[in-house]
Amino acid sequence: MATTSPDISSLSFEQARDELVRVVAELEQGAPTLEESLALWERGEALAKRCEEWLVGAKARLDAARTGGSD
């Protein structure tokens, strides 16, 4: 895992998703130390939350577009 990871709040959905895939793969391979495993897990949780934020926002935009288009 890179020592300087980008700030999660600045990531696009695609960037967060791609990094989450990498984090999961690294966890599946097994990190050398418990501390590294925990750091990966925490990063993965934060990335998953960022992806969820993007998806919730996209759903809200779609709902608003549907509501606005039915008038």
C-alpha cells in the first residue's frame, strides 16, 4: 500500500471504488503485520463509506430529476 494515499474526501466514485478493490485484494493476500492489516481495513471502511456517499447522492439526483420531470 502506498505510504501517501490521497484524501478520501477528494476521490471520485471511480477512484474510491478502484482503490477499495486494491485494498480488498491486499487484505485477501495477507498483510505482513497486524498493524498494516488494521490500517488497510480502516482505509477500506472509509473508501466504502465514500462510495456509498456518491451512490446516495446519485440516487437523490435521479429522484429529483424524476420528480421534476413529472410535473
